[in-house]
Amino acid sequence: MGGRIPTDFIDQLLSRVDLVEIIDGRVPLRKAGREYTACCPFHAERTPSFTVSPQKQFYHCFGCGAHGTAIGFLMAYEYLSFPEAVEELARSLGLEVPRDDSTPREDHSGSLQLVAAADQYFRRQLREHPTRQQAVDYLRRSRGLQGETVARYGIGYAPEGGDNLWQFLCRETNASPRDLLASGLVAQREKDGGYYDRFRHRIMFPIRNRRGQTIAFGARAISPEITPKYLNSPETPFFQKRQELYGLFEARRERQLSRLLVVEGYMDVVTLAQHGIPYTVATLGTATTTAHAERLFRLVSDVVFCFDGDSAGRKAAWRALDNSLPVLRDGRQASFLFLTDGDDPDSLVRREGKTEFEALMACSLPLSEYFFQHLESQVNMAHLDGRARLAELARPLINKLPDSDFRDLMGQRLKSITGITRSRLEKTPAPQQQARKSPNLSRSPVRLAIALLLHEPALARQVDDSEFLAELEIPGLSLLLELIELIHNRPHINSAAALLSHFEGTETGEVLNRLIQGQLLIDPDDYKKEFLGILAQLRRRYSPDKRLYEELIRKGGFEALSEQEKEKLLHSLRKHQQKS
């Protein structure tokens, strides 16, 4: 198992990456003076309140409060863990992430290595195992899959037997039972506490994350007597069904990805890809979630949901619609394709081909049409109470939509259908926090010194002696001293982003995040002069002699002091008189 990522490497990384370039590749930015702006990718808004500072290498949204560095942005936008975000940034610069082997990593690389080993094992069994022929016949003859397609999706075979994979992994990886259980590859019997393979005599579909790592499996039974027909890996810290989509990694490899088709089965994805529709993904035996929808729409602006036309398919479609509403900002569109009874995408595309299937997709119902069709089918529109009931059903759903032109149009459509024009149909939107200028920083010397360090960390290296700061009792001086020492000890810190990353997730970090949002109103050329001037002011105003004088006075006056304390006080007073 690898070690922690050295902090020096993170400092260098944040100093070298361009946050504007990182964000602009995902959220188009517009130049606005010295900064860049956009509508926030983390909440719905019409007026841009999301700002990116190339100087600070820091982003902040005045609407929802989201803020951070390049690492934090990738974690929030791409659903990455901290190590994954660091590796993504390093890859963009052509760097390899070093590891400190002396300290264990707080990730799950050991379990992921086991899943990767199982992935290779299943693929090899499809080629070599003595009982593989039934699996091969199913894929080639029953489903018509070609070898190239099987290889592209890494399809494999779990042979019959209770402990084939268990024995292999124990032999090849020296994994402990605890590790194997954590990976989701094996299960434990309640009766005798023994272990057995979770997947047996099944076609194996590896589920990959955005980086192409296999994190779980979907498995289809080959024999009809085996139940359940489909079986997924259990959820683990690195695999949550509500967030992952089968085939998304493969779909993202398409150079011109303009839309995504969402289907229900693994085989649907694979067969559609083989017939020239590689932009297909599937949920993992669960309903389409809001997290799924957000991931889809961050890649494309057009998503088509494809379901069976039976009652189960209609129910699944409505849940997909409901969960997609919160992410349907202007420019995003969803539509629904319902297949005839007895058909699924797999059988349809094999029978009709790509052209006919895409023609059906072109005729799919826009979300707005399906929305009102579905609700109108539940009421009697010929009666006033039916139209009132429709309004009652539709109103909370429309209010799930982000504040946008689309929500306004859906409200207008509801009014025209029901004939109700009262403002009750509309949700009064909460007052938006409009983009605003950062407040000017207080002229508190210590506060200003900290802000100057955040804007230009190299200023700390101008301080030869900071010990006197530890002797002073002024709010904020301990933080100023901590920043100076941190920058001295970590010479690679030369940007606000690198400095802030040290305090990520702490109360101090929140204080610094708020402070860096303020406007200095100082010319950058004068940062050094201002910073050193503040330190000189602190030396004069809060010298150790004056601190001693104040402490002695607090004891109750001259007569209350001991002879030694009186001598110290008189000595201090003479020094202050000489300076004045």
C-alpha cells in the first residue's frame, strides 16, 4: 500500500497549476477586470457570482459560499477524493505523484488492487477456463458480441465453484480475509464463518470509475436456475451505486461527446456500442439519482433516458425525471424514449440497426411534454377540480427546478393548461445573493499583515526575527506567527492556494478563506513595504519593555510592587522617556 502524498509536492503542484485553465475547461469563464467570472457550477443562478482569481489561485462564489483551490474544485466538481484530485492535477502537468512510504495512506488502494486483480482473473477465465464455452456461446451466439467489444468493456467470466477467486487472490496477493471482505469480492457464511466467492458461473461486467479503475462488478447469471439474474458488488467506500454509471468511462473516451443515452442494463450498453452508439451508460440496478443526473449533465447538455414501455419502465422514467429536475439549468435538456412491450435497447438495435434506433431517439419526448402528459393522465381535465388537482401535483415539482427561464416557461405552461393565473402557482424565489464586490479589509495591522501574506506568501521570508510576536498579546498575532513559520519551513509555498491547502477543513482555514476574499486596496508593488511597515509598527508599539510596564501597573500601583519590581518599572520608564 502506498504512503501519503508529501506536502512539499502539493505545494509545488498548486504553485504550478493554472486555476483559471482548470476551471475554464469545465465551466466557461469571462474576464472581468483582474478576475474571471461565471455562473456558479455548484448552485443555480442567473447572475454570475462565481469568481476566479488568477493571482490568488482561488475561487469563491458569493451566492452559495463555495470556495477553494484547484484541488478543492476538482473534488467538488468531479466527485474526486483528495488523492484523486492531486493525481489529476499532476497528470495534467505530466508529473508523477510521489508517496511517503513511512505513513499509511488514508485511501483504499489495497482493496482496489484486489478488485483489479479479480478483473484480470475474470478476463483470463473467459479465455482459458475449461467451462468457459457456455459463457462464450452466450456472448457470441445469443448476444452477437464481437471480440473487440468484449475486450473494450473488459467482460469476463466467473467460473463455477465456491472458492476459485478466493484461492487465486490468497495465493497471488497474500490478501487477508478482512481485505477480501472489504473489497466485496467474497462473502462469509453465517453457519461456519467460512468464505466463498460472491460471483459464480456468471458473465462479469467490470464497473470503472472516471479514471478507468475497476471498482466493482455487475454479474449476469448464465444458467436460468441461478438467482438473482443480475448481481452487483456490494457498496464499498470506493463504490456507491447512487453515483456510478456503467459505461461512463468508455463513453467519455469518445472525442465528440454531445449527448448521452441512459439505459437500464449492462448488455444494452455493450450492444449499442457495438452497433455504433457508444455514448450509452446504465444505472446499476437502481433508479436514476440526482447525483447521476448531475454527472451526466456536467459532461453533455443533452441526455436521453430510454426505458421499457411497461409499467415498471414508466415508473423508472418518472423517478428519473423527478431526480433530474434540480439540475436542469438553462441549456440542459432531457428527453424520454419509451420502447414497445417486449423490446429492450439490446434486441431493438440488433434487429433495426443504428439508423433506426437513432431515429427513434430523435422522436423521444422532451421532459416538459412527458411531465405534463404523465400528470394529466392522473386527473380528469374535463372538470375544474381535476385541473386544480393538476396544479397541486405540478407545483412542487416545478419548484424543484433551479431559478431559470425553463422554470418560468414550465410555470407558464401550467397556467395555460389549467387556466389558473393566480400567483400561487409560482414559488416566490428566495432573494438571490447577487454577485458583489469583496468588502474592503479592516485596517487592523495584524489582519492586514495576514492578508498580505495570503496574497504574497514570499513576504514571510523578509522576516528574520519573529520571536517578538510570540511575546505580544494581540488578537491574531499567533496566526500571523504560525503563517510566517509555516512559509519558512515549507519553501515551496509561493501562492495563496498552496498556503490555504495547509488549513483545508479547519476553522483557521475558514477564517483565511474569508480574509482572502477582501480587497487590499494596496498596489501589489507596495505589498513588501506595507508588510514590513506593519512589523516595524508592532515592534515599536508592543515592545517587551512596554509589555512589562503594563503588567506591573496592573498589579495595583507603584506602592504595591516589590523592590525588585519597582526597580524594573523605573528602568522601563527611563527607556520609554529616552525613546520619546
